[in-house]
Amino acid sequence: MAAKWIEALTGSLEQKKQYRQDKARIDALPEPYGAAAKALHRYLMIAGGITDGDTLIRMFGDLADLWERAATDRTPVREIVGDDPVEFAESFARAYLARHWVDKERERLVSSIAAAERVEQR
């Protein structure tokens, strides 16, 4: 019972556990893969804008998988991210269809403009 109450305030404890496991996998990567994965993780946390916990967990698990495979195969970092790491990160995030934090603000803007237009037409 207490766990449900805590999860209502803080979010899924299982998601937090999975996130910590995936983060530990990223932290354990050998260099230069660890540095690249950490940089992408940080960028995705800040600029990814995904608000759905299940989607975030899936995305970060896939990120850890990607860099673990690259490290195992010794794939050059640039071969993974290409010439534009920002475009790679944003394409990676777009692959995870989910609601983004900015969606709410977009809806609010559209609604506000429509309300202003209705006032103007009176």
C-alpha cells in the first residue's frame, strides 16, 4: 500500500530501478564509447523532451544496447553518430514516438491565439 502512495508522488519505482541499471551500463562502457554514450544521454535528457516514463526507459535501454554493441564490435564512434552528432541524437529521439513536454505549450499557444481571435471578432 505504501509503495502505491509513494509511486503516486514520485513515479514508478520499477522505472527508476531500470533507469539506474541502464545508466550503470552506460557508465561501465570503455572509452571512447563511454564518453560518447554519456554525452548522448545528457543531450537526450535535456533536449529530448520526452515526458512518458515508459518511452524514456525504452530509449535509454536502447542507447545502452547501441553503445555496448559498438564497444564489442569496436565500431568507430563517428561511424555511429556520423558527421553531425546533434542530428544523430535528435533522430534517435524522434524514433521514440511519445508526448514531449513542449506539446502542452504548443496546445496552449494554439488555444490562446484562438481565444484572442474570438475576442477580436466580437
